[in-house]
Amino acid sequence: MTEKNIKPVTHVIFDMDGLLLDTEHVYEKVFQKVISKYGKTLTPEVRVKLLGSTEKRACAICVDDLELNVKVDDFISDFRKLSLQRLPNVEFMPGAEKLILHLYSHKIPICVATSSGEESVAIKIQKHKRIFNLFDHITKGTEVKEGKPAPDIFLLAASRFNPKAESINCLVIEDAPNGVQGALSAGMQVAMIPADFITEEQKSKATIVFKSLEEFKPELFGLPPF
């Protein structure tokens, strides 16, 4: 755990993919399967770029960076078909359900800000509706013009709390460098739970870094301790 200057918060905004739900290994396999149709392999550099990106942007990154001989729309079609087949049974990441229940029980306003679109979100949360219904709202990537690392989705998510939350009072919990940058650009603090392949440099901008949500300490941000 590394940390910078931490200030108390009143609201918590969660990313979803790879942070709350164990979806990233599914996405990695789907991207690799589609990419392999064109004789290429998903590289570590491209894999990091995909984290936190919208579906459209992620597919465009694959096509452009790997120089695939395919139109982006056709890549998206293949990717969407495969991913929607494999996402209905994803489980919570370690510590996620406990943290959500804890914050909800203490009446801390919580929401989700995900790069995923409406259909994708519905499929991924269908077996976990009891928990996702505890969130004040879920803001989706298709609702903003610019996805992460732009701040748009976090600013929109904060504005949807009732009453509206000021950025300075929001903590974002993220797993992806794109999400960390977006939250910082929105003027918010960020607790990062990075994947194993994220480099130290890519972790360096976060307010604090934990190995997993099981290690997260709410009291560091003035929130009720477990």
C-alpha cells in the first residue's frame, strides 16, 4: 500500500470491470480470439490501453495499434457477439461485495461509473441485481461524449447524487490507468486496485494503491471502518 496526501470524502464512485466484477480475463480472451483471426496477438502494451476504455474505443485501439486488416465496425461486431456470450456468469472480485454492503449499511452514497454500455451492463449484473440495486445509480460509458481517461463520466456520476456531490468530496475506486487519470482530471481522489501486469509507473498517479479490495481501509478517507 502506497499513499499520498489523503483527505476525507463523503461519496464513493466505483468502476465495474476488473474492479467489482471479474470480467477482465473474459475480455482478454475475447480480444485475443478476435485478434487471432487476423494473424496477430494481443500485446501487453495494447492490453493496458484497453483497460477502462469504451467498447468502441477499445476495438479501435486493437485495429489501429495492431494494424489489423479489418474495419473497426466489423471488429466490434465480432467482439460484441463473443463477449455477450461469455459475460453472464462473471463473479464479484474479492472484497467487492463486502465493501458495497458495508458502505450501504452506513448510508454512504455510492454509485458505479463504467465504460460499458447499457446492454453489456445488464448482462454482467443480471445475477447480482440484489447488490447492484444498492447503488444510487449506474452511469455508463455510452452516456458521455468522451470515455476514460476523460473526466466526463465521473463528473456526470457525481452530478447524479441527490444532492449533487462536489468532486472534492468523491473517492473513485479504479483498477485501470485510464480510470485513474479520468478521476484525477475530475478533481477526485483515487484508490487504485491494479491488475498484476500494471507497472509501478502506471500506478504512480493514484492517491493510494491497494493489492485488492480486501485490503481497502475506508477509515483512511474518513469513512466508517469495517
